[in-house]
Amino acid sequence: MSKAFTIMGAFAACVCYAMPAAAADHTIGALFPLSGPNAVYGDVFMAGSDLAVEHINADHMLSGPMSIAYEDSQGLPQPAVVGMTKLVNVTGVPYTLSAFTGVSKAISTLAMRNSVIAVNGGGVGPDLADLGEYFWNVIPLANLEVRAAVPYLVESLGLKKIALIYVDDPLGQALKDELETEMPKAGGELVDSFSVPTSAQQFSGVAAQVRATGADAVYVASYGNQQLQIVKQLRDNGVDAQIATYSGYAVPDALALPESEGMIITGQSVDFSSEDPVTKRFVDEFKAKYDRDPTAYNVNYYNATLLYGILAAALEADGTAITGEALLAKRRATKSFDLVGGTVSFQDNGTLLFPIEVKQIKGGRAEAVTSVSFN
Amino acid sequence: MLAIQLAITGLQTGALYALTAVGFSLIFGSTRIFHFAHGATFVIAAYLFYWVYGTGWGLVPGVLAATLGAVFFGLVLDRLVYVPIQRHEGSFFTVFVASFGVGIAVQNVIGMIFGRGFTSVSTPLSRSAEIIPGVYVSPLAWIAMLCTALLLGGLHFFLRRTHTGAALRALADDPELVRTFGLNPRRIAATAFVVGSALVVPAAIITSATTGLNPTIGHHVMLISLAATIVGGIGSIPGTMLAGLLLGLAESLALLVVDSQWTEAVTFAILFAFIVIRPSGLLGRVVAH
């Protein structure tokens, strides 16, 4: 009896020791593709968010330790809704990270209904700007990327006829709509567009169709492994036209693909050589931790996570409970935030505005050729 | 010109479909095991080739490693998973679920080892050259078609002209009768796994250079194999081969009339049409129950 009592007493002591009375644990959610053909993005996103958590905890920004509850969205709406339901109803997070246009649109209604903040740092579909006050974007959306790419392709490179290969989902459709609007404005023509299902892996036939259009350039609007397969198969099947795409291509696997050489890609402009302390700390410690240069996706999810740290710390200082409503109110009350890339402000629709860089892939790296600012 | 180009592309695709589907059909036809992990065999062969060839060992060691890996996986799966299940209760559904589970496990293990992203074998053989104005064909397309013709011709010879081939055909017809002739059905089934698994190797290697690889590619392989087996006629090797070619051609030529997003639907429309109009498949035998 006394032995059992001693064991139970020791167990109770351990539990009490592990739970300091004053500190509150902070858990936010994240819906990232951790399996399936888009899993490569999950690793990239987590690299940024995990580093931000390390920094927040190391700096004791919050009263208790912060952690992220990751759920596997597979980059698909249906598993994402299941994951979001769990995060909202079981884990009880006030703030969650989201990625991919289809996923973000699917979970936005749950975010709105439950007053949970959802922050997107990876999806670029233009309609992500209109998903309600609880849905924020820390990434410039693809309409801006197309508006930067088209004048460069048409006016600077003289590529007036563009063919489009787009994935048949909200992102692909949005990019198609944007190209149809922007091409005539720049004096070019969208000669043809070819939709592909999200699961397709064989594109030699599409390459033959693209060749038959006689286009000067091909715009690829896909993501994950599929976009790499499209680029490789275009080149393998005799398409020599300039290939252009959006920021979804800025992942290490894609940049390293030999067929990517010379491609034009767009993406948010981040000055990694900046001396501002937040950017410098991020760049130095990212390189030390992962032994590679950071990309815009790493920045976005670092920023999205750090944003929670800043807002939650401010709410704790005010003595306010950390809820989705309180986080939204605090963001609206805060004029600007010091994040990686500089001091930034949210637009009224909850989207951060960044300049867009047009880049060319050379030797496995994306080198900036021009930058376009939008106001 | 576009039609000719799409026909050639379709033949290349169809040749690879035929190889993978015939392997599945041989295993299923002989053993009645729904070897869903056939897609995993494809993935293992492709990644082994990618790894060995990519580390500079060269083509022949790469092909050998892929073949050994595929055959070993097929045999081990038969011995350690299918045989014990069949010994205890032998439910078709249990075998299918076990095979499905192994397929998912292999996909994840490959993802852990090689990463979940896109990889491909870089070779100038995948680059197309213009053979007539507007028509591009890569050396790998010719290799794919030649490999398919040789291997399936060899398989036909093996099944028709050798004792082991005859035993395989007999196993498909009546396993009990095979036993009365003093043959071991388990050993013959193992032969089916060896040959069926080895047949995916050329397709896996060529795919690693043309379409590229990711750990989930096995699902598509399995889907096409299943469709070709049904369209060709379950148990009919020539039928499955023809169905593989037909599906590849249809998928490619469909681009002349529909958007590329509907090409997969064309495959399954053909499958559905065969199920409704000719359930025994292209060259399958009608069985009365």
C-alpha cells in the first residue's frame, strides 16, 4: 500500500512540476500538405514556421511555450476541412496557418463561423483576398504576379503569343482569368489554354498541342510535383518556347531541375541582405539550421507564425484573453508589424502588400531581373 | 501532323501501360491474387534504378538492381503476406486489403528515403528530335516500343513453349489439377510473381526518364493495369497487351477532341463500355456460371 502511495505521489509531483500555474501554453494550428504529391511544400512551409516558434520561445515573447499542431491537408480541400474541424473543435486553436488556394477557400468558412484566424502564406489565388475578415494573407496574390510577368514577357522580351497550361482548380482558373485580362492590355495574345487535372502526370500530348499553337511562351499554372513534370515533358517533347510561371515554382526541387534553366518566374520581393534585425536574424539562423538559403515560402510562414507571437504578446500585455476576435481586433489596431522583409501593413482586406520580382532561373537559382511595385 | 504526333505519343504510353498491365494480369490470372502492390513494385524498381544510376554506377548495374529489387519484393510479398493469408482463410478481400496496405507502406518508405518530391533520371535519350516536320520522337519512345515487343514476344514464347509456362497457364485454369500432376502450385505462383514483377522494370526505368518519379506514381500504374486487365479480358495476356496499347492511344488521341483534363475519363469510359457491352474483355473467354 505504501509503495503504491509513493508511486502515485511521485507521479502527481511530476505532473504538478510539469504544469506551472501561471504560464499558458500557446498552440496554433497548421494545415499543410504533409503527404501526397504536394508534400514537398509541407517541408518548406514547416521550415519557416518551426523556426519562428523557436525564436518566439527563445525570446520568451509569450507567458508559456508555443507550439504548432500540424494537420495533413495533402494540399486538398476535403482532408483540409477534416483537419480544420479537428483544430477548431478538438485542439481549440484561435489561429491557424493555411496553404494552397483550394484548401484555403475550403477552410475559410469554418474559420469565419468559429471566429478562428486563418493565415495563408502559400496559396496565391486572387480570390483569397475576399474570404472574410478572419482570413489573412501574408503573401501577395497571383493576380499581382501575372500583372508583373505579362508586361515583362510581352514588352521586354517581345513574346506576344502565350499558351497556358493550367491545373483545373481554383488557382489555375484564377490565373487563366488573369492572363485573359492582362494579355490584351500588354499588346499580347493568349493563343490557347490547356487545362490538366490535378492528378495528371503524363503531358507529352499536351506538349504536342502547345507546339502546334506556335506560341512564343508557355505559362505553366500548376503546383507540386506536377509543375515539374509539365516543364520536363515540355522540354523533352520539343517545346523550345520560353516557359514562365508563378511563385509556386520557387521550391528547391524545381529550381534544381535542369529543364528549369532560363525559366521566368515571379514572386514576392524579399531583400535577404537587409540589415533590419528581424530579417538578419531569420536569414542567419535559417541558413545555420537548414544549411540552405531561405525562399519566400519560408519567409511567409515565419512571418505568419511570428505575427501570432506579436499579437498574442500584445494581448497578454493588455490582460486580454487570446481568441480569434481579440487577435483580429489587435491586428486592426496595430498600424504596422516588423516582420522579415521590413515593416509591413495589412490592407483592409487582410492581405499584405509586397513588391513583385520577375526572376530568371540560372544555374539552379532564381535571379531577379526586375521588380514591380503595386499600390 | 498533330494526329500523327499524338498517335506516336500514344503508342509510347501504351507500350509502357502494356508492360505493367501484363505483369499484373499474369499474376492475377495465374494466382487470383489481387496484387494491388504491383504499383509498389513499379515504384521500387524505378527508385532503385534512379539511385544506382544516379550515383554513377551506370546503366547495367541500374537495370540489374531494379530487376532484383522488383523480383525480390514480389517474391517476399508472396511468401510473407499472401501465402500466410491464403493458408489461414484465403479471403480475396483480405489479400486485397493486405496488398493495398503494403502499397501504401512502400509509398511512405520510399518517400522517407528518397523524399516526397519529384525526381527524374537525366538522359539525352528522353529528348525528342524532329523526324518529319512537326513530329518529334525521343529515342526512349523507340526503346519503349522495342522493349515491349521483345519482352511480350518472349513472354508469349515462355508461356506457350516451355513447361513452366504451361504450368502457369494450367494454374490459371485449375490449381487442383496442377497438384494431381505432381506440380507445386505455390512454386508456380512464385514464378508468376517473378515474371510479373520483372515485366514492370523496363516501364519503370523508362518512366523515370520521361515522366519522372514521385512516391505516389504507383497508384496511377495500378489503375491503368487494372483497367487494361479488365478491358483485355481477365487472364488473357494478349488481350491485356492490346488493351494497354489501346488505352495509351485513346488517352493521347482523345486530345484531338476533348480537353486534356478529360483524357483520364476517356480511359475509364472505355473500361465502363467494356464492362457493359463486352464484360469478357477484348480477348477474354466468356465463362458461364
